[in-house]
Amino acid sequence: MKEVIQEILDEEKLARERIDNARQQARRATEAAQAEAQKLIEDARREALREAEKILTTARTKAGAEQAAQINAAREKQKTILDNYHNEIAAAVDFLFRALPTGDKAQS
């Protein structure tokens, strides 16, 4: 009977050791999985940041090109308006010079 009890105790001890080993393996596996998940999260963040920076750079480049195009269009309009004013002023001055009496006509 003593041997049977000892055998039961030995089996119980072996079962506890197996349970402890299983817990330790599960803990190590969980820690490894958490570390891998953290690494994946950080990699995803870095990639998202790179992508956001790329999008911002592209948007800034496009905005700069659009701004330059609008400035050039405004300059062209301004040049056209100034040219028209210049032509109108030149025509008015020419008209005034033609309308003013000259010394030749005043003496006759």
C-alpha cells in the first residue's frame, strides 16, 4: 500500500511538473507573440508615416505648380490690361495732338 501511495504521489509530482512546463512554454509563446505584434505595429506606423509624408510632398508639389500657373495667368492678364491701357493712352494722346491747333493754322 505504501508503494501505491508513493506511486500516486510520484505521478502527481510529475503531473505538476508537466503543468508548470506547459505554463512556462505558454508564457514564452505569449511573450514572443506580443513582441512580434508590437514589432508589426511599429512597422505599420513607420510605413503609414512614410506614406503620409509622401502624400504631403506630392500635394505640396502640385499646389506649388498650381500656384505658379495661377500667378503666370494673373501676370498675363495684368500685361494684357496694361498693354490695353498703354494703347488707349497713346490713342488719346494722338487724338489730342491732332485736335490741338498748330501754329500754322493759327497764323492763317
